[in-house]
Amino acid sequence: MGRGKIAIRRIDNPTSRQVTFSKRRSGLLKKARELSILCDAEVGVIIFSSNSKLYDYANTSMNSVIERYNKVREEQNQQMNPASEIKFWQREAASLRKELQYLQECHRKLMGEELSGLSVKDLKNLENQLEMSLKGVRMKKDQILTEEIKELNRKGNLSYEENLKLHEKVDLLCQENAELHKKAHGKRDASEANKSSHPPYTLSNGYDLHAPIHLQLSQPQPHTSESLPTSTKLGLQLQYQSS
């Protein structure tokens, strides 16, 4: 059997009223949290109890929710009423003029101008502000210089490693050149040794093969009739002239 419908009216019993408030407050905050998560909505809930106790929930920040609410409400009012829009922009312009004037005064003071109306305390505060600004500038400068030094060191290390690799390559080339030089000299020495160990061929009879040879016909000798042969003989005389 289901529960009966509860009449929506003020609960007279203080105890029951407090129990109902606690239960429904927790349920309302739970629903608000679920709505913000499921629907990616910006939710803000503010609850004051009968004892003026505050309960609130905001998925981002309650201040940002309230500022956004006021801004939207103001825009809606401006759209509905042109006169209120003019007043809004007039207020914005006056606020911007005041802010600009304040910034200009601060800038002149930081530049050391218009200091006559400042007390010793104001001047001390201005000096502290300048020292803090100078400290920040120096820290930023030191940071930039440190980063540049690290970058230069990194590039120097890379150059040093490249130099080492180039030196290794040069050493290898020098070794290869030395080996080739040794091989070339070794072959030349061997060929010269072979030439010296094999003299040119000569005859063993003491005659020089390259000496010029002269051929001459010998004069015929007179012969008697008894001894005259049947045929005439011609003699060849070989003469060797040694150089």
C-alpha cells in the first residue's frame, strides 16, 4: 500500500518540520549536484533555514554564480528598458574614467613625478613597491640569462661531440693512408730486389752478344795446277770485335 499524498503546507510540529527540512534539503542539494554533472550546467543553490542558518551548493563558485546571475539580470533589464541601458553604459564609462585616472596617477608616482603630496609612509610604500618590481625584473632577467647559458652549453657539448667524431674519422683516414703507403713501398722494394737478383743473359764463351759483327771475303790463294781443285772455294772469315 503506497503512501498517501502529503499536503503542501507548513508543518506545525517543530520536530517534524526540522526532520523534513533536513531530508528535503539533502535531496535538493543532491539533485543540484547531479544536474550539474549530467547536464554540464552551472548550478548554485542557497538555502536559509527558519533559524537563519545558511546552506549552499555551487559546482563552480558561489560568487561567480551570483555575478553571472546579476549580469544576466541586468542585461535583461537593459533590453527591456532603453533608458536603463543608457544609465548602465554611463556608469561603466564613469567607472572606466576613474580607473584610468588612478592608473595614470600610479604611473606618474612610479616614474618619480608628483610626489609632493605624499607622506613618509606613502613614500616608503612606493619605495617598497619599486624594490619589489625591480626584484621581479632582475629575477626574470636572471632566468632568461640562465636559460640562454644552458642552451649555449648544450650547443657547445654538441659541437664538442661532433669534433670528437671528426677527429676519429681523421685518425682512421691517417691509418688507412699509412697502410697504403707501406704497401706501395713494399711492392716497389720487392720489384727492385727482383731486378737486381736477375742479371741480363750473356754467353758463357766470353763473347758479347751485342758486339758488332763484320763479314769479309778472303782473297783467293794461288794454286798450282796439280793441286787445283775441281771447284773454286770461297772462304768467309768471321771477325768479332769486342767493344
